[in-house]
Amino acid sequence: MSSGPGTLSPWSPRGSGTTVPALDRVSGWVTCALILGLPLQTGVERICDVANMPAAVFVAVRYWKEACIAALAFHAWLLVLSRSVRLHGLYAPTLLGWAFLTLFLGFRAATGGDLVSGLYAFRVYLEPLVGGVAMAVILVRLGWQRLLPQLLALASFPILALAIYQAVLPFSDFNTAIRQTAANAFGELPNAFSVSVVNRLRPFSTFSDPNDFGLFAAVLFLASFAPNSSTPTWQRIRRVAKWGAVAMLALSFSRSATLALIVGICALGLTAVFSAAPERLRSNWTSIWLALLVAGSLAAAAVVWRKNIPQVAHIVNTMSQSDPSSRGHVRSLMAGTWELIDHPAGLGLGVVGPRAGLYGRAGKVYHVESSYLQLGLEAGVVGLLIYALSWVTMFGGLLTDLGLHLGPERGQWARVGLVILCAQGIAFAFLPTIVSLQTGAIVWCFLGLAIVLPMARASHLGG
């Protein structure tokens, strides 16, 4: 694969004539397998469940990712200790905040009522962060950063194909069987799997639910603005995947993911304006106003013809509170807020949210439709504040990194990390996806590409 002038091919980590240690290259291929496999993970597990695969096969399918993440995290730690890569000083407050949060959650898990439930919650909160940053360390070490959006684009094609199949033939034997794996003990599906007012079943493709599917689509669209390969084939693949992401978002009927994407696009526009050279500032503002005019016209047309566009009808019904699902969502957020006020120390790790009660003796005590409220109800106000401060310092670091103009490509990675962080932050307010490894590890991998610097070029980055 060729690369542009002055850039490294993703398949040639340190340029021609450089020997790559075998362990680094193996870790690189494991990272690529995770990038491709994580978005497909839940779908494959459900297919194995429906097909009644042998227990050994099911265990291997379910836990391969944990083994890979543990190995990558250990190797990434060795690379940092050996100074084969380094962590950008701008993000030292963020890393310190995550270290404090890790210690705090570990303390809560050890001192809680059920050690097994607490340790499981400790794992699911930190696994996306550890896995994503470890993958970023390996990619930076090998110079394979551009493979991240490219492999995500490839993974999106079977995801979109399955979503279309679920939308066109929702009651086929295969789709019905796959969907029922998400049902409760009484055979009832969660409300998130249907759009009650427009009487439709929501596609979820290979994800745990339609909202996680929609959030992946939003991240995929924003990732299309990351540095791209100069080869025409990859450019076409990523262009198709970008508009495929729009189709996936429409199929998901996810209001939270749509709002997250809108926020991400606004952040994308603002960073384009304020990071531009003075001579381009006027033309950039003109482009922004034209884009807003077009978007406003399309939105007005969609509202006028909303009865013929189910996705728009779904959003309008949300605004008018005529959708039972949206009413339940609002009640959950309000009740969860009051519950946190009543229990500022939290209810304990492993007892709140979609993963509560899966392991250990402690069952699910509470469920709330917000990642922030879920963390607050499990780790208390102190844990939530540490988490929020870590996100704020990450945002500040990315904004500063972008403002320093540390090379055109580095600035692009900081910009993409910033807009994905904004989108994820909005989604967390309305979705309990903080424990989702499928989307969380991918988000943290993009953020990690800003945090991690290659030692060979570190002196030129001013970090």
C-alpha cells in the first residue's frame, strides 16, 4: 500500500529498512482483529447462542476479546516503560484523574457487600478505557494510526447489511431468534427494541441494542474525518462507509445517537473555523452558514412531511411526549437524579445498570437510562466527580493540542478525538452505554491516538 509524500504506509511501521520486533507486529495484528471484531462481537455471540454451539466454542467466542485486551495492555505498558512510546504531557491531568478513579473504584469494589459483583463492575467500567488506550499505543508504535478508521469502515459493511435485513424482514426466523436473545425471563423485549408510535421494530445489527448500534454509526461518521490513506481504494471505502453510517443511524431510530452526531458535527464545524488560517476564516464561516441553511431547510421539509418519514415522526413524538418510550426515559432520568440525591454515597458497585446482577450474589437494585447517573448511583457523587473532572481535562487537553498546531496530521487526530469525545459525552447523558465495550473501546482508541506519541518523532511535536 502506498502512502503520500512524507507519510508512512500503515503496513511499514517505521519506514523502509527498519526491522520491526516480532512481538510488536503480532500485537499489531491482534489490535487489527479487535478493531474488526469488537463491533461484531455481540452479534456473533447471539448467533452462537441461537445455533446451540458447544460450550467450549461459546466460551472462546465470548472471552477472546478479554484475553487479547489483557495481552495488549501488558505489552503497551512495557512499551511505555521502555520509552518506545510516550504519553503526551498535555494529558497528564487526565491520566492522573483516571488513576484516581481506578483506585477509587477498586476501593469501592473491595469494601462493598459483594466482592464478585464489585470486581465485575470494576472490570466493565475500566475495560473500554484500558483496551482502547492499549490499542492506540500499539498503533502509534507501529505507525498504523490510519488503520483505525479504515478497519472500522470495513467492519461497517456487514453491520449495515444485517441491519437492512432486520429492517426489511423483521419477522424472519433468523431475526426473530436473534432478537429473542435480548428478551427477559418472561420473553418480553426491552422497550428500546421497538418504536411504539410508528409501530416498527428497530434494527440493532450486531450490537446489544438499537441505541448502541446508532452510537456506533455516529462514531463511524465522525471517524471519517480522520487522516485518510492516499490510495483511491481506501478513500472510496471510507466515503461509502461514511454515508453508510447515515443509513445505519436512520435505521436505528436512536434519538440519543442522532443528538450525539449533531453535537459532533457542530464541534467539527467550530474546530474547522477556529483552527483555520486567517485568510481562510471568512470562507470557512461562509461554508458554515451555507451548511446551516441547507440543514435548516432539510429539517423544515422533514417536519412538513413527517408522516411519511418514520424517523422524523419518532423524533416529533419524542418532543411532544406522545411516545411511551420517551416518557419512560424522562421518568427514569428524573427518578435517577432523585435517587442519587437520596444516596450520595451510592448503592454499591455492580448493582445498577444493564450489567448489574450478572455475577455474584448481589442482584440488580436499580436501573437508570444515563451513564452519568449509573456511575453516580454505583460509585457515589465522589466517583462521579472524579469521572467528570477526567473528561473535562481530556476535553481541555484535546482543545489545547488542536490549538498548538503540532503538525497537520497530529492536529487532525486531536480534532477527531475532540468531536468524538463531544458526541460520546452527550450520548452518556441519555444512554447507559458507559459499560459498552463495543463502542467504548473504539472511542478510547481515538482518544488514545492523541494521548500517545511515538518516541522517534516526539522531539518534533513539542509535547
